[in-house]
Amino acid sequence: MKAHQVTPGKIIILNGTSSSGKTSIVRALQDILDEPFLDAGIDKFIWMLPRRYLDRPLWDKVLGLATEAGPLGHRLMSGMHQAIAALSRAGNNVVADHVLVERRWLEECTRIFSELPALFVGVRCPLEVLERREAMRKDRTLGQARAQFHLVHVHGIYDLEVDTSESSAEACALEIKRRLEDGSSPEAFKCLRQQGAPCPYHNRI
């Protein structure tokens, strides 16, 4: 008997610094997309950890200064990437916010998601706006956005970029929906893989 072939589900990866508005866009996308999209973003995986790991000093073993992960953080993010891919291969649509500050995370995403229908979206926002939001939120360590700002977009290739200082989360979500449904295939991860991604990061290691 022939096995039933499952069409992989669509994937949307939103990449941006802390406080750039990714979570709000995820919620807006789930509201307006016709098909259900599972939220499998970075915070979902971090909150799977025991509560004691979310406070220092154990937090430093996961993601110390918001720019460099320890062994546990790398395992956790690799699990996240592979889980997203597995959900897609089982036919589920997935939307996930990410903070790609580590070279190996982008390399793994490029390798895994270039073989799947994965739309790569850059979520931009000026640093002064990020820092103002960060100060207002009360649930983020001050300085995260600045530390991540010059790292998270350095690879420079996306299928689509949105700016949350100029557009609301709902407007950004609508723009992503239009791109998702315009009939063209996502190319960013494929392009990065062909280039041996991510060349601009090599000087960091």
C-alpha cells in the first residue's frame, strides 16, 4: 500500500530584535490568515524550561547577554528549528518569531528551511524606538535591543521586510499575508544556502 504523501505546511519566520513587535505581528497573523498557523516562536520554547532557569545565574547558561547562547541555549534553539520543520512536514502551518543573533542558528535555519515553504521576514525598527519600547515594557532586560541591533539582520536577505515604527502590527501582518498569497515561492533561505550563509557572520567566531 502506498504511503499517503503529506504536503508540507507553510512556515513564516519573523526575525528581529527584542521589542521590535514580532509577538504582536504573530498574533495579528493568526487572526487574519485563512488557515490556522501554529505559534512556535522562541518564547514558547524558552518557557518550556523549568522556572528556575529563567532567573540568573541559570539564565546565563541559556542566553547570557541576549547575544550569545550557552550549550543549553543552542540545544533549545536547535530543537525549536527541528520542531518547526517537523510540524510543517506533518502538514501544519507555522509562524515563529526569532532573534537570530547566533551564526549557527541562521546556518541551521538556512539548511532546514530552504527545503520547505518557509517565508523569511525581517522585522525592522529604529534603535531609539526599540529602546523606548524596552523601557516601557518592564518585562525585558534593558540593553537587549541595543546588544542585538547590529547582529540580527547582518545577513541582509529576506523575502519581505516590515518596519514596526511606520506600520501597526495589523498592517505588517496584512503585508505578510499578501506576500504569502501572491503565488511566488519564498527564496530567501534558498538564496542564503546557495551563498554559504551567513558570510557576514564569519568574523564573529
